[in-house]
Amino acid sequence: AVVQGIVYLSTGDQRGVALKADTGELIWEHEVTGPVDSSPAVAGDLVFVGLKDGRLLALDKADGAIRWEFETGDLVYSSPSVYQGIVYIGSSDNKLYALDAVTGRKRWSYTTEGRILTDPAAHQGVVAFNSQDRHIYILDADTGKHRLDLLTSETKGAPAIDEEMVYVADTGGLVMAIDISKRELPFEKTARWVRTQLFFWNLVSSLPPPKGFVWRFRDRRINFVGTPVIGEGMIYVAADSGAVYALNRSDGQLVWKFTADARITGSPSIAGQTLYIGDREGVLYGVNALTGEATWRFDVGGRISSTPVVANGMLYVASEDGVLYAIE
């Protein structure tokens, strides 16, 4: 996370660190109990990061001191998200937690049937997240009340959300757009279940679409990874084969496809009209977001392990050999 000229970073050698964004000079470091898989989130005077010992830490942005901590019931791999004074974090205890960002007091929690390993996304009064029970859930961000849930395959990234829709990509080759303004009433789920049974017995010819469903793109040969990215009227999503797909935001139609030289395991990012993506051989690509043409490439010293972050005219990306790069 890059905020006000400072880079905040979680590491595999049991630290949270703050660096000067222009020089990489260390400002502070905070030792933790083990390797950290959760990326930091910054809001106000606090830096939030989840730990594998099950805690969410709120660190002082100035010196890295602990301001508060909250203990979940199991390991935390999810990165926190902060929205309107609430910090959201998923846990391996199958719960999504909503905490007061200033005090750490729990406002609510929501239980699913699977672990929550990826990041929640909050916007427009809703919070969306993927569970290992193979559903995407959409809740009221303030109260935690259920609005929608839709079936997916396994997901290896978070949902993306804008003013109108949530987008999710899964390992079964599905990208789906969901209307966040919709709410599913209890009887609607029961009615759909009955209709599904009738469909299996060939008593009705079709299934109604799930509540909130807008469009889908599907190719079962594709294993989508990471989090979809929204920009330039399109949805961008990467596949582990090394391909990046650009889909029309309004209907999900394929606009272009870019193929890297090696596998991709992370998410792309976008700034202006350039899409940034790194592959497993350590190559970072700048791709024209409108046409899918590669405009440049940069080789780093190891496999790229993070989503590229653009800030202050710089591009920040980390590699598995323990190096953080700042690229003009």
C-alpha cells in the first residue's frame, strides 16, 4: 500500500515495514509472529494487517506501534478492507468480521460454510467476499445482513466492485457480474430450489437466473486467478495460463486477449490507459488497456509475488527473492 509518500509492506520474514516511497529508506519495522500473507490497508492514522496467528493488528502509521488488535478464531490470510470507518477482514474460522476502525470493537460477523482466505471488497453500502464454500456473498456493509449469495467454483482472488456491480472470477473459467442493488428474499431461494428440482426431473425447460445475475463469461478450459480489475469500460482478469482477458463491462463480451510468456498467479492493476501484470518468470508487462498490445516489459530478479501498485509516478512490485522494486 502506498499512501502519502510511504510504502507499507508485509513480508515473509515476519515483519511489517514502512519505507520512503521515493528512496526505499526504512522508516519503521514491526516484528510479528510469522510470515504474513495479508497485504496492509491504510486509513486515517492506522495501518491494518492480518496475521497467521489469527489476529488483525492496527499499527500507528507514524511509528508502527500497536494501537489495537483483534483475535479471530483461526489463521488470517485475507487482507483487510476499510470503508466508511469500518475495517473488514476474513478468517479461516469461516467468518467475515466488521470492526470499528478506530477502536477495534466488533460491530458484526457473518458465518459461511467455508474459510475466507481472500480480501473483502466494500463500496456503495455493500461488502462482497468469496468463501471456500464456493459462494460469493454480498452483505449490507453497515449491519452485516445478507443481501445475495451466488454459487461459484473455487476462487483465488477477491471480488471487484464499482457503483453498480460486483465482479467475480473463478477457477472454473467463469467471470460473473452481479447487480449490487438487488436483495434476495427468503422465499425466492426456496422457489429457486423447487424450480431446480423440477428442471432435473425435466418438468420445466429452464432455470431462472439467480437474483442479481447480470452477465457471465465462461470458458471451462480457463483457470482464472487473482482479482478482476475495472477500468476503461472493461473488466480485466488473468488466467494461470498466462493470458489476460479484457471483457466489456456492460455485457461480458471478449474485447481482447493478451498472453504473457509464462504463467500468471496474481492480479493485474490499471492506471490511466495502461494495464500492469507480472508473470512467474519475473517479467512485468505494461499493456495498452484499450487494445491489449504490450507497450513495454521489465525483467526483475525473481518471480513476481505481488500485484503492481502505481503511485507518485512510480510502479512498485515485489518478487519472491525478497526484493521490492520501484520503477519509473
